[in-house]
Amino acid sequence: MPLTTNKELLTLARKGGYAVGAFNINNLEILQAILSAAEGERSPAIIAVSEGAIQYAGMPYLISMVQTAAVQTSIPIALHLDHGKDLEVIRACIENGFTSVMIDGSEFEFEKNIDVTKKVVEMAKGKRVSVEAELGRLKGIEEKVSVSEKEAILTDPQAAEDFVKRTEVDALAIAIGTSALMAIGCQQYRICDTGKCPKGITTQDPELRARLNIEEAAKGLENFLKASTEELKDFARLTGNDDVHKLALSDLCTTNSEISDHTDIEHI
């Protein structure tokens, strides 16, 4: 089926009393994993792409992948620009196949946020592209968006109502005390109050990194890699493959869930 818009997905979700997950992609494998899970749950999904992902993979590749996936899957999906800040990138997304865009003007004061958001709403008119905005600021880091605890602002309900009426956005991201974090590491240790992972994998939150003993973390990572190398050698011996360097990472990860957990970049 063709791509749908976030507005269409969320309208049905509200009527049906369920939520729709938004999942960020950077490459084909992540997209395939998301769709496999969504198909298994018979759940619609929002495929989100950040400005960083566009820089990394290229907009034409990402659009083509998701459009192809939409035709081949039996569940409704939307292609969404996540936390858009560059108006030219947002315009390109609207004109080239995205079905939803987010304008994140939360760093601006209220009236300027409204002005910037209205520009994007105007861009999307007649294009079958829904628009999401943001009001209030979440503490944490989410790719190119970094907000300290002092900068975090909760969304005022009355201001949110006024904002939606004046901008005519289709969706609004609000701050209600939740936190965003991008971490490198395993799920077990993805949030570390001490600022360091027992496995030696550090988070990218600047506040945590400031409290991190870099030398200790480096030593932990060195030990982790040495242990992983020994496990790889054991795997080679068990499979009769003397050339360790020819082993595929996917083969290793099927027998070593710990390494598999540490190979992803995770958005929380």
C-alpha cells in the first residue's frame, strides 16, 4: 500500500484507542527489522528519519527504501522527518516523498516558535504531508538536539491549545517530565546513574560524560574487546574455521548476545 501520513495514522489510533510507535532508521537493515516486528504485531508504524540520517544515508536512498517497503508490506506506514530544524531540509522532504515532517522550534520563544511552525505548515499545504511541532523542551540528547536540565521546560496546557489553534499543526510534541537519551551500549546498562557502563561502553549524554573516568572506561573497553576476541577464536575452533577474520559478524552475534547488544546505537 502507498505511504500514509502521520495524521491519518494518529486519527485511526485515537478512534481505536491504541498508540503508534515511531522508529528511527539509518539504513536498510534497521528498516527491515522494524517492519518485521510491525508485521508480526499487525501494527502500523511511523518510520522516522533525522537530519543526521539524511546526511549519512542520503535522502533519495532513504525515501526509496521506505516507499518500496510501503508497497511490499501489508501494514500502513508513514515516512516522517524527526526533529527537523533546517527549513531547506524540511522543504526538500515535503517535495520529495515524505508524508510527515516535524519542525522543532522548541528552542525559540513562544511567538517565534509559532512563526517558524506556520511557515512549515504553509509549505505542506496541498502536499498530503502532515506537520508536527514541538512546544516545551525535553532534558537529554537525541542526535542533534541536546537540552540540559536547566534548559528543560515543561509544556503549559493553555499555551499548547493556543499554539495548535494558531499554527494548525496536525500533531504536537510536548514536554511532561520525560527525558530523551541517545546511548551507545547494551540495553542492560543503557542508563547509568554513575555515568559509566560496567562493560566500558560510555553514554553520549554530556552530563554523564563529564562524570566519567575516561581512563577507567578505556581500560574496561579494552578488556571487553579482548574477551570478545577470545570468544571469536573459540567460535572459529568450534566451526572448523581457522581464519578468524573471515567470520561474519552476524555469525558471531548468533552465539554471543552480549556482543550483539553492544553493536547498536540506541535511541531511548
